[in-house]
Amino acid sequence: MHRRTAATSVIVVAALALAGCGRSETTTTEPSTSVEPSSTAAVVETDSIEGPLEVWAIGNEGELLPDLLTEFEETNPDVDVTVTAIPWEGYQDKLRTAVAGGQAPDVSMVGNPYAAVLAPTGGLDPVPTDLIAGDDFFEGSWDASIIDGISYAVPWYIDTRVIYYRTDLAEEAGLDQPTSWTELQDFTAGLQDAGAELGMYLQPSGNRNSLTLLPMVWQAGGDLVNEDKTEFTIDTDAWADAIAYYVSYFDQEISDLTYMQTGEYEPRFVNGDVGSFVSGPFDVAMVREQGGEGFDDVGLMTWPQQDGGDGPGTGYVGGGDLVVFEDTDNRDAAWGLVQWLTEPETQVEWFELSGDLPSNQAAWDDPALADDELVSVFGDQMDNAQALPGIATISEVLTAIDLELEKAVRGVVTPEEAAAAMQEEATSIGTGA
Amino acid sequence: MSDIAPPRRRAARRREIRTTLIAWGFALPFTVLFAVFMAWPVAQSLVMSVTDMGIADLRTPFAVDFVGLDNFVALFHDERFLHSLTNTAYFVVVGVPLTIVGALAVATGVNSGITRLRTMFRVGFYIPVVTSIIAVATIWRFMLQPDGILNQLLGEVGITGPAWLQSTSLAMPVIIVMAAWRNMGTVMVIFLAALQGVPRDHLEAAMVDGASTWQRFRHITLPALRPVMLFACVITGVSYLQFFEEPYVMTQGGPLDATLSTTYYTFSQFGFGHYSYASAASYVLFVAILALTVLQFRLLRSED
């Protein structure tokens, strides 16, 4: 008797639960990913802000931000900012869980372009465009967080990838800065002749080898999506060319299939095994640290164009953005903080503190950046750099591209087949539009 | 007379109720925690697996549509998922026997063969169990590099070692060996305890009758270990069917998905926001675990 009653009650509860599910009749039949902007988004008062403010920042930025914020708290004595440093590992899950549980902070840093992925949850507060102007920032970084015409994040710092190379090996082999794809390949082969085991470390597999491929695609004139981000444009000559170029480094044994993480290739660069690699600003400090006192055989150069010409070939720009959450209790202070962090003066101070490159274009005029030999190369690359498109499915699409590129590198498929397969996968994933 | 219950029965009934209440009082904390943190998520994910919940539904998890078995059907048309099932099966079919046999050999050795430094051996074989997978994986990755220690040692003997972790055929065996090495300790400890329970007099009688060491092992020790063997196989099988850390840290599921496990696949699907799809994948794995456990019980159940 007990068992039957228990079973019946379980079934009744389950049925009620399922009956209670179901999308609302008033929304469209497909799950909607566009978000209604909050009606109060445009009205933000940042003159006299007060109250507690919870900020999450990731990795190194999380550890250094409190130092920067002492000045903010002096100018705004009624605001009490608490910074929580979270690790890069799994931060996306943390943010999603926080949004789901209503436990999100007021402001958070996210990796670019993750705001676009988070936006469909409705958990982000749209950027008040009367307070923060998109034109101040590098176009690619700003555009990456726009979904359906609404901006959801403000770029905080940028991270662009350039080519690190051993200047002594280059000098020994008498190599000039390459200005085309062919010249770059000859350059790296030349580094091998001068003694390096690997002419260039190119990622052979997974973990975003796609981000090294994408600049090549842009240099060849292609792109990931079309203008209005409704379709993927991967099954094209530009992609096939770029993939073929990437694969040729492996065919010619300038790169090999050994996968190395950050921390593994820098020592090998310093001891001359690896002639060159592609990386962002953080490796400047790492290489200098590995090399120790007196190691100055590292040089940076911008990407060449596909066929040769002046100016850098298109590079990849990523970095960190700042988002404010929709549930915030202190919208004014949150946006006030974001505005302060993205002002040119604060951006220069942050650069001096953390080494992060400013996202605000005006900040680059400051001598601290303009006069630094290595940093200025990053600035040069920013003259021609593109960010990832702001689509909600970017993570999944990049993973699919990673996998197909790996197959091409291993010779399992031809570059054309790889491009076609990437197009098919990406289309089945969709742009979330 | 009939409307007054006999006092003895009433008192007994009250005692019974009181005992039941006390028992529930003791059990309540665990029951509540179990219901909230284990039973509820299990039930919720089962419900999620028959809906179309995605990342856009994060803040409104009940506003989703019921889609029946669509997710499960889609899973079985998904090449990568099917590949991950094959990989997981490979891992379990090779890994479980390897771990059990290895642990049994070590336990038997430590139990009977080694008299001095026994504790050192016990501890030494158990330490891999308690190590951090990150630390272990980093070291192993260094050792397995094309110019790493393993290949250097092989070079001494004249063999050119391959790039272990970059080879689609060798990556999985390497991961299996590493997992067996790591988990052998737990099973070894269980077997060591069980070996104490093997009837001494049977062994002595067999020795007197002239049975060899191997015959004694096969006909007396092994049957006595049968229930413990079942236990070890079940817990190792359940754990291995869900293997995740090794590919996550060592190979990121590569090369070319050669070490992609079903749990890893489920994890990445969750990461992409495909909640209902990932829930369905985890239930498929659950069914596999049930099936394997039932099979093991059938095969290894004590005959009495």
C-alpha cells in the first residue's frame, strides 16, 4: 500500500512539474536569443556614486586590480569596492552559475568576446552609450560584444598577437623582416638553418589553434561570418589558402606536432630550440624572466600580408572586457567604475601596473607606450587588427575549427576538405542569430 | 471493553513511534543533504534531458519545451559522441583488468613475498592515488615528450621512441597505463585486507598435499577473494566509465579525439550551453554504468 502511494505521488509531482514547464505562448516558438534592453539602461548617474560594489577579475588582473582601485576609492569615498580574483580555469562556468543563481557580482571582467556568449542569458546590462562612447575604443574589440545592435561590454585591455623571434639567429642568417607569406616562411626556415630545431612553434592541435589561423584568413581576405553575422563564410578560397599555408609549415618541418603550453615554449625559445612563436604581450615578461639578466635576443614583428606590401597584415585582437550584470543593485557605481577604468589616464596607469595594453585608443599616445620598443610593435599591429565576431556560439564554432585544422595539419584531410567541413559544422552550430 | 485498547499494546505502540522518530532524527541530516544535493540534481537533470534547455534559459529554467527523446536520438547520430563511447569502452575493457590484475599481483607480493620494508611498499604503491592529477599529468607529459626521459631510456636500448602523446594510436594506451598506475593503490589496499581473510588452514592443507604456489593461488585464494573481486571490479568499472581528468589534463581529448571520453564530451557540451543535450549524454553513460555493473554482478557473484 505504501509503495503504491509513494509511486503515485511521485508520478503526480512529476506530471505537475512537466506541465508547469513550457515556453510562454507570447514568445516565438523558437528559443529566442535576442534580449530586450532594460528600460533603465540609458539613465546612469555617475556624479556622486556610493554603496558597495562587487567586482570579479580574472587571473593576474584580479590580483593587481585592488592596487589600482585605491585611487578610485579616494575620488569616490562613499563607494566600497570589493575585488574577487577568480582563476581563468572555468571562469565561464562560474559566471554562468552566478547568473543562473542570481549571485552575479556588479561588475566582472570577461575574456573578449565572451560577453557575446553570455548576453543571450539576459544577465548582462547593456552599455549606456551616452556614458561610454564606442568610438574611443579599437573598433574590433568594441564590435565583438554587440548583439542585435546592443553593446554588452566595454573593452578594458587588449591583447594582440605578434611574432616573437630570435634576433641573434635572424642576424646570423642575414634575414630581413618578412613582408609576405612566402618571405615569412623563408624567414622561419632560415632560423632553422641558423640552428633552431623548430623554425616556428605553431600549435598543431586543439586549444585554439584556430586563433593563429584566423589572422591568416583575414590576411587572405576572408572572414568567419558575413556582414550581418547570419552566415558563416568558411568554405571559401581565402580559408583554403590560409589552411594550406598553416599546414605547409608542418609539411616543411618548420613546425612539428609537439603541443606546448604557455610555460613550455618560452624556455625552449630562450635556449634556441624554438626560433619563433606567435604570442601576446604577456610573453614579453615571461621571455625576459626565462632569459634572465642580459638576454635581449628577442625581437617582435608584426604579421606580414599575404602577398607583400606595406604595413602589417591583419592580426588578431582579443583581451579583456568589462561587463555589468543586470541584477546589480548599484548600477550607477558599477558603470561609474567601468567608465573610470576605461579612461585614457587610468588605462596608462593600469598598463604601468600590469603590462596590459590599453583598449582606449587615446591612451596609446602616452610616452609610456609610444616610447617602449617592444610595446610599440603591438601598437603597430593594432593598426590592422580584427577581433572575433560577436556571436553567441563563438566558443563552440572555434572548437569545431580547432578540430578540423588539426586534421588538416596531420594530413587526414586536404585544406579544401577542412574548410568545407568547418563550414558544415559551423552552419549546424549556427550563429545564434 | 472494546473501546479501551489494552494498555500494554498502547504503550508498546508509543515506544515504537518514539523509536522511529529518534531513528529518523538521526537519519534526517543526511537525508536532507542527500535529497537536496544529490537526489534533486539527478531528478532535475533527468527532466532537463527531455527538454530543449539551452544557455538562453539559464535564468528561466522552467520556461522550456518538452521534446521527448529528441536529445537521445540526436546523440546517437552524433559522430563525436559515438566515438567517445568507443573510447570509453576501450578504456574500461583494457583498463579495468589491467588495474585489477596489477593490484592483485602487488597485493599478493606485498602480503607474502616481501617481509622487510613492507610498509614502505604499501605506502609507495598507494601514493599515486593521493597525488594531484595536475602535478602528475605535468610530470608525465614532460616524460613522454619526444625528447623526454622515456624516449631517452628507450634510446639507450636502441629503440627510437615515438611521440607518445601526439600519436592517435598510442595516446590512449598511455592514458590507460597512467590511470592504472594511479588507481592500483586503492584496489591493492582492498585486496591486502581481503588476503588476510583467506583461510590459512586450507592453504596449509594444500601445501601438504603438494599443490604448487600457483595452484594454491588459483584454487584457494582466488575463490576466497571472489566477493572482494566483485567489489573492486564494480568500483573500478564505475570510476573508469567516467574517466575525465586524464584526458582533460594530458591531451585535451586529442590527438584528433583519440582520448575523448564521454564525460569529457558531456563536459564540453555543458560548456557550450547545451544543457539538455549534455544531460541526455550523461544519462546514456548512466545506463552504461548500470549495464556494466549488472554484468559484473552476474559474472562474479559468489556461487553460494
